Amino acid sequence: SKYMKSEGNISSNISLNWDNIIELSRNPLVTLGCHGVDHISLQNLTEEEIKRDLIESKKRIELKIGKPVIHYSFPFGIFPQSQIKIRDILEYQGFTTAVTSSKGNINTFSREVRYNLPRLTLHSQTEMKEFRAQSSNIFNSLSRLYSIPTLAWRKYLN
């Protein structure tokens, strides 16, 4: 990424390095995805530029962690509203989900939804009670989708 070229820049001081990422990927509770190579909005890119960005980002991470990358997060959280069939591209490249920065709950898991998922956004200022409230909404939605008792999720919130 152009944001990581210099070791002395702000991004490199607050971002994970490859050793951190590899260690994190070994945790069975963690699934890593990708976010594009240059963190540019897909809105104004051609189909070929989007493919290049997705493929290169996916391959770089897969080579480092030794696992498939099947999740994608849209740069700036923006799902492209162009004529390019982004869902087809993601699916063809082996992605199973993609998240936006839209807020909301998941009430169904159709093809349209799984490549345009809402995302729980956390910041350094996020308080635990806010996280629990947002997580409860997500877990409640997942419980309805997969017929899992809500109580089964509670252990992850405490």
C-alpha cells in the first residue's frame, strides 16, 4: 500500500506489521480479510483496476498468512454504485462476504446482502457498553438467521 511505504510515517506507527498479522491469523477466533492495495475508493475505477486491486491485495495477504482470504472490506466503506458488477467480481475471486460502513442489522443472507454487509465500527473512544449494545444487535440477528439461541452468544459479550 502507498500508506505503508515509509517506516517512519504515522500509519506505520499505528498499523499492524506482518509479524503481528501472521500471529493474529493463527488465532482460531480471528478471520482476516483484505481492504485493497492502495486504499482507494472503487467508485471511479474501471473493472480492470478493481480486479487488480482486489487480486493483488488478496494474494499478498494469502502468501503471508498461508490461508485463503475470503472477506473484503470496501475502502472508505463505500459499496460502488457503478455499472460494474462488483458482486460478480468478488464472487469470482473467491470472496464470500464484503462489508461496508453502513450501519444496520442482517435480516437475510442473500447474495446481494453478503457482498454489502453492514459493519460494526469500533474506535479508540468506543466504550464497552456501546460495543455490547452493537454486538447484541449483531448476535441477535445471527441467532435468528442460524437458529442459534441468543444465550449461546452471551459468553462472547461478557
